[in-house]
Amino acid sequence: MAEKVNWGQRAQKGFLASGIDPADRRGHKNYYIDLLQKMALNDVLDLKGDEVVLDFGCGSGRITCWIAPRVKKVIGLEVTPEMIDVAEKNRTAGNVEFVLYDGVNFPEFPFKFDLILSVGVLQIMRGEVLTRTVSGLTDYLRKGRIGYFIEQVSDNPEIGRPKLAEYLQAFQESGLECLQCYPIRRGRWWMLYLIRYGLIPRKWFLKIASKEMDSLRRVKGRVSYYQDYLFLIEKNG
């Protein structure tokens, strides 16, 4: 069952807060998470510059506009009109198009995508909804091309996020091969509280994010709260 969130109200929180943490009033935590997630994507993205990209669940367009200068075209697909409004107001590139859809019926495009990005979208889905959504995204992707997902993983049922095995099963059932998956960020970490309350200068964020990602690559075991995972998946059929 999909998580119930009033995304129209979330859109009023602004460019970063609407898609990350709407309760982060000072903005330091959201700045750090945005930086870390983009660093993680930078580590694995292999771009030639001629790609047509889908940013699924684009929200305010923070990932859409970030990748736009390095590719041919980006389409941001989003279910919330208010989020589209925020994205349009923050547009920084001319090769971007934001498309509104109903959240159930995937719109048709006259082409397949070379690359799919999605950050923090699949994590609010479970079971059949998750599998159906992944299957719809698979239909958009050209054979042999890659999807990059950053999603929260948890083994704690009270958190309400899918387990790692649930994502992997949805990918497999949709004809996708998971090439890599690993944690990149802790959901609960003492350093993040210091960041949130402005006790750590932003000039240190890059180094902290790098160390956090490096340390988590060696972590295994039960995810008691949640962790951001990076998934690299390939369409093989």
C-alpha cells in the first residue's frame, strides 16, 4: 500500500524541503542530504551527453535540473501539480520538460529513455503497487540501459519502508537486473543532528558525506531504522 502524503502541502515547503525533510526549517540537513545523494549518483553515472532521461517522481525538480546540463533532454514525471509549479519556478535549463500524470496510468512517449532516475519515490510504495510501478518504468527504458534509484530501505515494520529484498524482487519480476545496491546514508546518525542545527559549517559537508558513504559500503546486517540505498538496475529483456 502506498504511503499517504499530502504532496500539495509539502510543495509549499520549498525546493529542497518539499522532497527531503519538510521539518528542516534551517535547511542545513536538506542541503547535506541533497549534496550526498548527488555525490552518490556522480560516482556511478556514465554519461555521453546524448541521453534522453526520465526523472520519475521529480518533485521540485532538484535532480532534473541538476542532470540537465549533461544530457540531451530530461523529462520530469510528477503526480502533484503544486510540485510541478515549484519545479517550473526553479527551472535552470532549457532541455527540461515537466509532465503531470495521475499516478496510476503511465503516459505514452514517442521514444524510449536511455536512463531513468528516481530519488525517494519507490520507498513510499509496497507490494503490488511497488511491482506495478517498477514494471511501468521498465517499459520506458531501452534494452540494455540503466536505471539509478536512491530509496530508503528498512527492516523495521514501524518505519514503513520496503526491505531490500522487496526492491530486488520487484526489479526481478519486472525484467530488471540489479547490477549494484549498497547503502549511502544513515537515516539516524548523531552527526546529522549537528548538521541540522547548524553546528557544523557547510564547507565540511563534502568531506563528511564522502566519509559517510565510504563507511557504509562496509556495513552489512539488519537495518533497524532506515538507510538510503543506491540501486543500479539494467533492462535485460
